[in-house]
Amino acid sequence: MSIAKPMTTSSVTTLAAQAAPRQEFGPWMRAWKKLARNRMALAGLCTIVFFILLAIFAPWVSPDDPLATSWGAIRKAPSLEHWFGTDELGRDVLSRVIWGARASLLAGIVSVAISLVLGIVIGMIAGYFGGMVDSVISRMTDAVLACPFLILAIALAAFLGPNLTNAMIAIGVSAAPIFVRLTRAQVLNVKVEDYIEAARAIGCSPMRIAISHLLPNITPPLIVQSTLAIASAVIAEASLSFLGLGQQPPDPSWGSMLNTAKNFMEDAPWMAVWPGLAIFILVLAFNLLGDGLRDALDPRSR
């Protein structure tokens, strides 16, 4: 009759490890795999990458100098020499659309980065400390949100001065209240979790709790909102440039190209079609990617 040997601590640990379900992928990898199965989101991502590469390599891929005028080629229809036609000064429309992608993408990314930083800092202060601080910040946020986003951006851009840098600042500040409200709501949900209470109990400072525990757990909705906000920022930049408050001529911008093209809709409609189509495709791509990220990062959809 054999006598069973007593199990040691290492044996118990080994058996527990073997019995525990193996986690093949982390949460971000699972999100990527789910995003990869969304064809529309992938199409949006590929389109965004295409425009980014187009903007980066604009000096090499544009067929002509976007600022070079030709008095013998004024408002020429699309042809083999000028695929998108020429504008009122004989400049190649295709080259100006390619270079205009730089202004639109730069405005979208930089302005959303400004609003994201402001929104995270202010929203975390409001959500974490609560009380009077939260009340004051929330009421100020509601007051700013009461003003339409584009109207506020136009007012700020007109106050700061007409150029691309001021337009990006105006768009970023105007979009910040959305991130403030989102960050505050997420912090209110996360700060009552047990691990936050444990970190507070062992003496972690509010700064460490915010950076090490709160911020990583509120990142997914902020990523989704940032993607959708870039689409709005691209439209806002085009609107400001259309009104003369963004990128200044002769530098190419899709909005300023539309502003010029409105005077030649009957004689040269291609001047408005191509920059307008570029805005539509880029904004649609960001919206498709944002919707896909929302589905991929939503834990309730797992």
C-alpha cells in the first residue's frame, strides 16, 4: 500500500498555474484583433495612413510646385499634363491638394493634442478632488459648451490673428471642454475602485495615483474621442481657411482652395471638386476608424 507524499508549496503553485486559464492576448492585442476584423475601420485606417504618407512625401510625389503659376495654363481642365486641372493662376490643383494635406492633418493632430492635454489635466482635477473644485470647473465647462464649437473657434481665431498656428490653438481650446467632461466622468467611475483606495491607503500622492492608476484606465475612451475629434478639427480648419482665418494664401490649404473655387464653379468646377473630395474622404476615414475603435475597446462587447 503506497503512501501519498505531502504536496509542497511549489507543487501547489505549479498545479495552480497549470489549472489557471491561459491568457493568450493582452487587452490591447485583443482590441487590435477585433479592429482587424472590422473591414470599414481597416479601410479608414489605411486611408489615413495614405494621407499621412502623402503629406510627408509631398515634395517627392507632387508633380509640380504648388506655388508655381503659369499664365498660359489658367483654369485648364483635367488632362494628362495636369490630372486635376489648374486653378485661376495656372497652378496645378493636384500638387496643391497633396500639399494641402499637410495643413489639414497638422491642424487636426496638433489641435486635438492641445485639447487632449487641457482636457485630461482639468478633467482629472475636477473628477479626483470633487467638491467646490469640481463644481466650478463643471459650470465653466458647461458655459463653454453652450457656445457652438465652430463659432467659438472662429471667434478665437479672429482674436488671435489669421494664420495656421493660431487656428490650431483656437480649435484646440474650443474642443477642450469635450475632453474635460469625458475625463471627469471616467475619473468619477474609476476613483471608487478598490485599487485606487488601496493606493491611497498606502500613502500614494494624488499625482502618482493620477498618472499610475487613473490615466491608464481612462485611456480607451479618450483614444476613441481623439480619433473622432480629429475629423471635426479637419473640418474646422477647412472652415477657418475658407473664411480667411487659417492657412494664408499662397500656401495651399483645402479650405482656402474651396474659398477661391467658389468664384469659378461654372467655368472650372474641378477647382472645388478635388479639395472638397479630399476633405470628405479624410473625415470619413477618421469617423470609420473612430467607430471601429469604439467597438474594439468597449469591454461590454467582449
